[in-house]
Amino acid sequence: MYRLIEPQTERLLLRQWRDADREPFAALCADPQVMEYFPSTLDRAASDAAVDRQIAHIDANGWGFWAVERREDGAFIGFVGLKHAPAELPFAPCVEIGWRLAREYWGRGYAVEAARESVRVAFNELQLAEIVSFTVTQNAPSRKVMERLQMREMPQTFEHPLLPADSPLRRHCLYRLTAAQWRTNQ
């Protein structure tokens, strides 16, 4: 049996998803700038299915890609957290750290703040040995978050197996952070 983990930071709550999150999440998934490094934007049905997957992961594990709420006003700003990476990836099994925020919340340090708390949960509460993060090689904003988390870029890129062979988004970079590296940097 697990306990439900809902981390908090000075400015943010990382929590289970609510039905009220579905509409703002659909809006951010329909934003071409937010989804620039994904194959396409998502319609409402695909967005709702993504929420359902996040809820199921948290229900099964006690943690996952949490809905992120700004404490000052209760605004839903996106998701940040940890989840089991797809088994098809060449470095699976593993736990990935990821994020997706609505554009109006970019540039305020929210992704890094919530991700740092997720790293703390990964290593202190879940006792994971390592976490990974990956993205399209040209996704400089996400790579910057990975670097601010002190994750280490792996020397080789990989072709994301769930994307079509001719996709310009297929080439991905991989970052890793071990518990030992994280503890050394504290």
C-alpha cells in the first residue's frame, strides 16, 4: 500500500487532478507554442485522455505527473512530476521527470521550482536511484530546466520509438540524475 504524495513548495501545490483542471489543461494542450516540440496540439478528447492517464498513474503509485496549482490564487498552471517512462524507450525501465505549463506561466521559475520538489520526492521519499528526462534535441527551454536541476546530458541522442521515422521531432536527448549526484549537489 502506498500513501498519496502531494508535494508543496513556497508558491505551488503539486496535487491530484480535479475535474476543474480539464478545461485549462485542454487550453494549454491546444496552444501551438506550448506544444511546439510535440507532434501536434491535442483536441479536448486527447487532452482528457492524457488527464485520465495521469490520474491512473497517481492512483496506482501515489505519485505521478501532478496538477500544479499556484498557492496565491489557486490557478491551475500545468503539470510537473514523475512517472514511469514508456517501456518502448531504449533506456526503460526508468522514472522520468517532466513538465508542461501554460504559456502565461512561463519565465517565472515555476517549472524549476516544482521540478526541484519532484526531485526531492524521487530521492528522499521514493528512494529512487535515478531519474531521467528527455526531449526533442531542439527544445532549449526544457533542456535549460534539466540543466538547472543539475541533470547530466548523455553523450548520445536517440530516436524516439513512438514517433514516425520521418518526424522532425524523432531525435531526442537524454538527461540523467542519480540520487548520489543530487545529494552531492545539495
